[in-house]
Amino acid sequence: MKINSLNKVNKVKMDMEGAKDTYKQIPISKNDGTPTFSFRVFTIEPKGHTPYHTHPFEHVNYIIEGNGTVVTAEGKEHPVKKGDFALILPDEKHQYRNKSASKSLIIICAVPKEYE
């Protein structure tokens, strides 16, 4: 068993091309012995966003704070808010955007441990 407090996990600014004012924490990963999933937490600062990207695996996101949008391959924006879940399928192009001028958008992201 492992119990980890998010406020004790290193917060690293994302350096991926296309990311703006986004930070990643990894409270549970393959390094902890998880058999299937790694859990990441992304903090997207006001007016920030993740890269507009795809990857070959699904992931599940849960919004724990704030609100924003998920942009799809068609450029359509889907609103998300605290308490929402989002399933992103393999190879589905997407981007999270924080539309707020003052509050962070904080997302839990579960991915297969092989992709962390």
C-alpha cells in the first residue's frame, strides 16, 4: 500500500511544445508498483492550456477544481467543470484549456502505467 499527499509531490512545469502555464505532478506511478495505471495531476493556470495532441492510449480525466474546455480534433470546445469526468480515446486529438482569468483548472489523469 502507498498513501501519498499531493502537496508533497513535486510540481513540474510542462515543457512540451504547445503547453502554456501547465504543471504536472505524479502521485502514483509504475515506480510505486501500480499494476495498471499511473495517476497524474495537471494544474493549468488561468488562461493556460495543455498541448493540442494525440497519443496511442486512452486516459480518464476527473476535474477536481475549476472549469474550462476540452478541444476536440474538429475544433469543438466541450465545457468541463469541477466534478466532471472525461474519457479521451486512443488517438483522439484533444487539448484542455483554462478559460478563467483568476482560478486554476486542476485535473486528475489516469493513464496506463507504460505511458508514464
